[in-house]
Amino acid sequence: MSQKTVEHIIGRLATDEEIRLRFRTDPVATITAAAGEPEALTNVEREALASIDPDVLDRLADAVDPRLQRVRIPAERGGGGRR
């Protein structure tokens, strides 16, 4: 079960810009949240994933076809609501 979770998290890190941005500021919390259940990863797996260089993840994401990427769309600022 852990290996499948590890692969899922690596895939999300490679294809989801939002997760990569959160990973840069708090890798452990990002990995824990991406795992879903607290027991989904061992401590060793969590530490190993959190130690991945964010720049390497960015390069990996650049190598993945853009059609497979989930792009971050910034929220509109300034209080503009729907009309």
C-alpha cells in the first residue's frame, strides 16, 4: 500500500503546480496532506519524499507533456465578484 501512495504523490508533484508551490514552503505538511491518511506512509517514506529537491521537481514537471499538467489559476484579487 505504501509504494502505491509514494508513486501517487510523486505523480502529483510532477503534474500539479499548486502542490509543488506548497511543497517548496512546507514539504512535510504537503506530503502528509497528499498521502490522505496519516498511516499511508512510513516515517522513512515521508522523510524521503520531503527531501526531494524542489528544483528537480520543477525540471521533471517541465519534461511532462503540458496536456498532463494541472495548472494553478490564481484567485482574482481586489474583491471582484460575480455579476
